[in-house]
Amino acid sequence: MPDQRQEFSTSTVSVQAQDIDYNLNQLDVPRGWWYQVWKQTRTRIVLIYLLLMAGVTAASIPLFTALFLYNVDQRVKSDLYAEMQSFQRTFAAWKSSPDYDGNLEQFVSKVLGDIAPEDDNSLIFYINGEYYKSNPRKLPPELAAGSESEASWIKVTQLSEGRLPSTDPQIEGIIYLAQPLEIAGEQRGLFVAAHTTGSERQEALDGIAIFVPIVIGIFLIGSGLAWLATGRLLRPVHQLATTARSISETDLSQRLTLSGSGELVELANTFNGMMNRLQEAFMSQRNFINDAGHELRTPITIIQGHLELLDDVPPEMTETLEIIQDELDRMARLVNDMILLAKSERPDFLQLETVEITPFVEELLQKAQTLAERNWQLKQQGQGVVVADRQRLTGALLNLLNNAAQHTQPQALIELGAAVQAQQVRFWVRDMGTGIALSDQSRIFKRFARATNSRRRSDGSGLGLAIVQAIAEAHGGQVHLASKPGYGSTFTLILPLDSPKERPPHDTYSDR
């Protein structure tokens, strides 16, 4: 039964390792240019502008068309009224002339001979309730003798206007004015001035058809210019984001430089003031940790030295002295860890050299075997060299190996591995311990943090994983944790093969 359990746990760790490898390979998935453009604030601002302008344009085109066609109808009516007034003056002048004889037929013939109607206009005369003459002679079916409109016109007793529909697309609609003709107080005839609106409306629609592409073109050009102008306007915000990304605990000197006035300049000044306060706080905290570590190291060393000089110690005090010595050792480790974390922020923290990966991990495994009686195994994928600080890297991995030994049972499997892939080297430490709860994994690398699982205890200071992370980040790398309660944990250091970028120096350091 123990052997089967060992195989099951080992296979579970192997499957977990494959998942970890896959997840690590998916960490930096390149995004397309469209994603980079879409996530920009100015793109979204311009998109909102486009949607609003598209909605306004879509609503304005039919409104513009309706107003344009209405204006055409009003112009036609105005022309008809002008023509009707001209006829009324002529008719009144004939009735008051000395040659007036009441012969309406002769007057109509003379008028139609003297007046040349404009294009699309029709002049129609009715005498004694019947069609008499028109100009032009050929009329649209809606105006011809015997049409439905004729029956309604002969009943008109005063000046009237109206509109007739048409099935002919070239005519489309007819606007008319009807004027009764009275002689000697008796209605003897009817004069109708009509106009077909098809040509005017078609000209208007042709103009709109030309206007719409121009509006769309102006709309697109304006959108492009708005995108460029918005980008220029938001350039200080982009500069703010770039500066914020470049700021870390090791470099708080970056500031925004803007001139002029306005909200963005005020934002830049507020940001610079905030960074000044943060820089002072970080410098004060760093110097305090550094100074406190160095100041504590001296009295601890003095006390340990005096304890070692005690020769004749009564038996009843031996246990007490052992407790004191153990606590002093723990305090010394805590002080050393604090000093190491303070130094990790310095530009000279690393002493880089070329490290051959294969002999490095083999030597590391030999050192790990002295930590505890465990089933130590080495797994290596690929060979090569990495530019790193051998001593710091050894300390980080030994810290992980010691952490795995403290949280596993005797003879449990602990695997140390190394793999070279895509200009990166990955070192991992896998154990078959109790694992770490998901709620603890997000904070396990913080200083003085411990897992809430009571069974994962150690005599460390709570700075071990924080030191591992600091060493990894100093190399330009990172640390990942994959763990599941009951199945163990895997810590992975991912470092670039090349030399990490040089870090800018701090303003001040306590060099002791």
C-alpha cells in the first residue's frame, strides 16, 4: 500500500508539472495590433464620437430629404400663385376694358395664345362646366378631360389649392390652383394652373445622392482627425502611464514634465507630488531596515560571544542557556534576512558571472541532501549557461529546497529541476507536502507571511520566500507557485539567460 500511494502521488505531481509547464509557456501571449489600438482610451473616445455622429447623420439625412422636398413643393406653390396672380390681373383688366363684351371663349383663346407656360406647368380652362382648352394641349392623365379631378374642380366656388397623386414616377405628384371665373355675377368658367413635381423632386434627390457620399467622406476624415487630435490631447496621460510603469521600489526618480495649464498639467503636478512623498517614505523605510539590521547585529554578536565564554555553568542553567542561544540564532537569521532584503534593492546587489546550468544543479542537489532525509531527485531538460549571481541564486534555490524539506515527511519525494527554453531557464522545486491553500498563494511571497495551514510550520523568519522573489526580480525574472492542498507544491524560478538590465542607483544607501 505505501508503494502504490507513492506512485499515485508521483504521477499526480507529474501531471501537475505538465500543467505548470503549459501555463508558464502561455504567460506572454503576443497581442495583435488591433488589440493594442482597441485598448487605447482615445480609440474608445473616437468610437463614441463615431457612434454619436453616425446616429445624428443617419437621422439628419431623411430629415434633410424631407425638408428639401418640402422646400421644392413650397417653391412650386409660390410660382403657381405668382402665375395665378398674373392671370387674375389680366382677367380683371379685360373685364374693365372698353372692349369688354363678355365673350369668355374669345378671352381664353387670346390668353392661351399670349401666355407660354413654364416647364411642367399646365394651364387648363373650363367653360360652362366642360373642358375647353389647355396649354399644352397634351395633358397628363390626372389632368385630362374626364379625369376624376375634373369632377371635383367644376364644383369649386373660390380659389382652391391641392395635390394630386400620380402613378407615373416621372410625374410623381401634381400641385394645382383652381380659380372660378365670374362674368356679370355668374360663374361661367374655371381656370386651373397645375405643375408636375417629378422633375424638381428628382433634381432634389440627385442633389441628396451627391450630398450623402460627401457627408460620409467628411465624417470619416473628421473621425481620423479626431483620433489623431485625441491622441495628442491624451499624450500626457500616456506619458503618465509610461512613467508609472517605469517606477519600482528600486527607481522612484521618474517624474512627468508638462508645461502650461489645465487639468492634465494639474494631474501631472499631483502625480509628481505623490511620487516625492512616496520616494521619501521608501527611502526612510529602506534606511531604517538597513540601519536597524546593522545595529542589531552588533549586540547579538556580543551576547553570543559572552555566552560562549561561560565555562562553569550549573546544570539547572544549561537548558536556559540553550534556549537563549537558539533564540539568538533565530534573531541573527532574521537580521541577516532583513539586511539581505535591503541590499536586494541596491544596483550592486548582484555579482554576475556565467553559470553552467548542469554542474550548478548537480552541486545544488548535493548540498540539499544534507538538509534532511528525503527522496531527493534531479530532473534536467537541456543544457546551457545563464548569466547570474551564483551565490544569490544558490541561496534562493536552497531556500526553496529547505522550505520543501521542512514541510514534507521523511523519505518524501522532493524534485529539483532545470530546463532551458526560449531564451529562459526555469528552476523548479517540487515537493509532496500538504500543499498551500489558494487563498494563501497570493500572499505567500509577502514579507513575514505564513500559510494559514497549521501543519505548514517552520522555524524561519517568514522572509524566505520574499528573499527568493527579490533575488529572482533582481535577475530580471519571476517566481511562480503551483500548489494544491494534499498534492504538494511547485515553486518555479524563471530567469532570462542573458544579463538582466542594469538597474538605476538609489539616491542614498547606508553602506556598512
